[in-house]
Amino acid sequence: MLPSIPPEAPGVSPLDAGLLLAALAPARRLGLAVPTAAAVIAAAGGHRSRIYEIKALIEDDIPRLLRRPGRPPAPGVRLLPRPDLGGAALDYVYDHPASVEGGKRRQYSDGFRHFILDLAATHDDVSLEDFAAAVHIPLPTLKDWLKGGIDATKPCDNLATVPVMDPTGPQIEQLLALWTAWHGKFAAFCKHANEDWRLPFGRAAIATILAGYGVRFAKRRSGRSADEDALRGSFLTYFPNAQWVGDGALITVNYGPERFDFNLELLVDPLSGAFVGLTVSDTEDAAAVVTAFDDAVLTTGANPLSVLLDNKPSNHCDLVHDALAPAVVERPTPYRPQNKAHVEGAFGLFRQIAPALAILADAPREIARQFVIAVVTAWARTLNHRPRADRGGRTRVQLHLDHVPTPGEIAAARAALDERCRRQALARATLAARQDPNVRQALADAYARLGLADPDGELLNATARYPLDSVLEGIAIFEGKRRAGTLPDGVDARYLLGIVRNVAEERELWEITLALWAERRRAHDRALSAAEHARDRIDDEVDDHERRLAAYVDRGLATTRRLDRFFWLAAAADLINEQDVAEHRALFLLAARRIHATRAVDHRDRLAATRFVAAKVVPVA
């Protein structure tokens, strides 16, 4: 047990505490009994950051006191020989098999990236070009690591640090020892175990053994959502032509070396499944909706009571409302895919049945358009007259024409649709009245700045229900993606809504996890106590706050336990906040660089970890 400062000792000033901390490392090398850093700080009763600042000043002044007599060396004169950076990198590769793989396009392990980052920080007097040449890493790759570059790749599962096992079979023991030192891909490991070590295990057996000892877990496919079956048949229908469901889809035609993109606007009757109207236009806009509607009216000879269109702003402008009147233009319920299953299913069938649309003869663009119209029309007519096994052998045309609605059915359907629209409008007005005006103003400014259309304010209402910090972060992500050119084509304010929703859910998860940590700490959770003891050990052993920050981040990303990850990331944020404000940005970038160099963690999780630290260091007031 190391001694501690007795309670009866006289008061310890920050200067005394700094001297004691500076003396801890030399005393330990000499085998002397010394107190812990935590005991020294507690005895001083001062702030940790001030004491470590005094300690750093003392350590910086020691070389001056020990300088040899005589003039100091001239600037630029190197007192020590140039470090063998290439040899250090090679030693790491020797000690960590498969940490570097490939030829021209190499792949590096997370541990190797961390080693190079630490080596670069230690030898910051070497120019970046010389350093890259010495360690044989392409300069752009090294710059990407130093600035915290992000690759949206799908890595293997992240695994927590696994304790040393005690297997019973020598061959299994050898396999586990090889995997512990391996830093490459699983397939290459299996080949290494079979060919180099002659272990008699196939790939499936190796995967089973590693999973059984808890050191590797195979990726699982997400599978089919349970909602897909649970939501079947939940669309409420009335009679043919009571409702039409419309949407647009991209159709591509290759004409010689040229490519033409068209929009197929389609209207479907949900009761019969009949395709009642369509048009092929250059873009998915209000004019395409109106043309498809007119075609449906001409085909059926009837006007619907309502038309369900998705939430794209062009579908709900005044032009569409006036042209489709007296039919009510409805919106689908957000995040309910069954709302438009009829038209989406139609597009799926078309893509299954239709051949590749390619014209090899010389012709203008209009020929390509007519070709699309002919193919889609033939497909729709064929499908409309095909018997359906799930409808007693009747075709879509028969289902559409057989049922003639009574005046009572028409009145009931119209009343139900009007009531639905009234409730939706009332809910939107109530939601807008309850929302934070600061959030609404921030979104309105962002819509104007980013050129996002929202004619009736529906998307603004939906987005403004989230907290201000989530909204601001979502706007920043959207704008950053647009500047980087990574936004998908044709996105609108709905994409921003999705970003804000994901950020708000992520922040909610943070707070729940931190509250859970505090609650389990009060319940004396032994696992949490172990994590706190590990942090104390790091604090005692590592004096430099940058190295402690790197150790915290590495611990947080090395675990799959969400509670532990947030503990270490919160510790990293606390460490940054303890330093002078002028250092916050540099320390945050150091943490972000460390996070993004850990490619064993999924791209989405790396972004979430970076946002978590940023939110704790620079909170929104």
C-alpha cells in the first residue's frame, strides 16, 4: 500500500502539490514509497488543472537547470541523432502480425494508426513530408489521419478487451493466442492458421471457437422487419375511385451513348389495385401530378374523393390543389410505409417485368419519351387484365368495375375523409402553437438559406418539435453534407427532418445512459466501480493530459458496452473542460482524430462519439 499524506500535515499549496507531482515519476523509478497523485491533489484542495499547470512549468524548467556550462547550441543544430522512425514502424509491424496488409492499396489496423499518431506527436520537430517518407506511409493518408478523416465503411464488429482465456486443448490455445495478436481480416487469419501453423480447423470451426470464447462474433443480417407483416391490410378503403394513390419513380433510357432520365408519375386505385393514370415527364413536379390525374379521369370516367400523394412540397402546392379539386389532396402518415404500398408495389412490379429501356437507333429525345410511354402503357394494361389468385381469379379491371357505390357509401366516405383532414389540420395548428419560437425561427432561417421548399409549413412543424440543440446540430450536418457534396440527389426539407430526428434520439440516448450510470453507481454496481478504478490508475500513471485524453478515448472505443463507452467519452470531455479555454479546440481535435482513426468502430458510431464529446465541451445555452 502506497503512503498517503497524513491528515494532520500542514496545508499544501498548489506550488507544493506541483513539486510533489513532478517528483512522483523519479521517486517511482528509484523504488521509493510515494503518495498517489489523487492524494496530493486532495491535500492541496485546489483545482487539478492548476496543479498540473504548475507541474508542467517545473518540468519545463528542469532542462535549463541541468544545462551544461558554456554557450547554448546555435539554432538549427541537432543535438541528438535523427530518430529511426522507419525502424520503429517496422518493429510495430513485426510485433503485430497483419497490422499492415496489401500492396499499392494498403490496409492498416487501428492499433497501427494509433501508434503512428503517437509517434508523430513525439517527433513533431520532423517535417510531415520527412515523417511520411520515414515510416513509408503516403503523405495524403498521413494527413488524413492527423486531421481525423472519416471513411464511411462497414467494419467488423467492435469487440471489448477480452481477458486471457484458459482453454483445455493445446491447438485451441494456440488458435486463441494467434487471434489475440492478429490485426487483419478474418479470412486471412484462417489461411494463416491453416497454412502457417497447420491447425486442423476449417473456417466455420474457427469462427465457432472464437465466438465460443467470446473473442469474435460474426455479423448478423438485420432480417425482415416485424412491421412488414403486422402492417399488412391496414390501409382503409371504401370503393373504386373513392381514393387514388400517386407517386413518381425515376425511369432511365439509354439511347446510344446518351442517357435520359424521366419521371413516371402513376396513380393507383387502392381497392382494386388498378393503375388508373400515368404520365412520363422530365421531372417529378406539380405539372406531372396534374397530367397523371387528368389521364386517370379520362381512363375511368370518374373523379375521386381524395388523392393521396407523398409529402414532397411540389405535391401540395396551390397548382395541384386547384387542378385536383373537388378531390381532397391527402398526405401519408409519416414513417408508415403501408400508406403508399399500392403505388410502390406497382413500381416494384414494373421493374421486375419491364426490359432494359435502350434505343440503339438515331432519334431525338421525344422518341425516348414515346418509348417509355408505350412500354409502361402496355405493361399497365396487361397487368390490369391479369387474373389475381388472391382475389378469386378476378382481374383488376373486374374489381374496379364490378362495385358501384351507393349514395350512402359516397357520403360516408366523403365525411370520413373530411373529418380526417380536419383533425390533421387541427393537430398541425396545435403543434405549431406549442413549439418554441426560437426553434421555429432557426428552422425558417435555415430553410431560406438552404433553399428548402415548404409551402404550407408542414415540414417545419414536424421538425420544430425537437429541442433547439438537436435542430442546430441537424442544420449543421445538412449544410456540411451539402458543402462536401455528399447529399443525395433531390433531397429536400424531409431529409433535414430525418437528420434532426436521429440527432434528437441520439441525444436522448446519451442522457438516459448517463442517468443510468449515476443510478447504478448509487446502487454500487461493481462493473462501474472497476471502470472508475481504471480511470484512477490512468490518472496516477499518466501525467500529461493529452496522453490521458488519448487513453480515455481508446478505452471508450475499445468496448461494446454502451454504458462504458459513454463513461470514458464523458471522462474525455471533463478532462478537456478542466483545461484552459484556449486549449479546448486543440484537445477536441485531438480526441476527434483519435476517434476517427479507430476504424474497427462503425462510421455512424464514430460520428456519434465525436458529437457526444463536442456537445459536452461546447453545450448550447
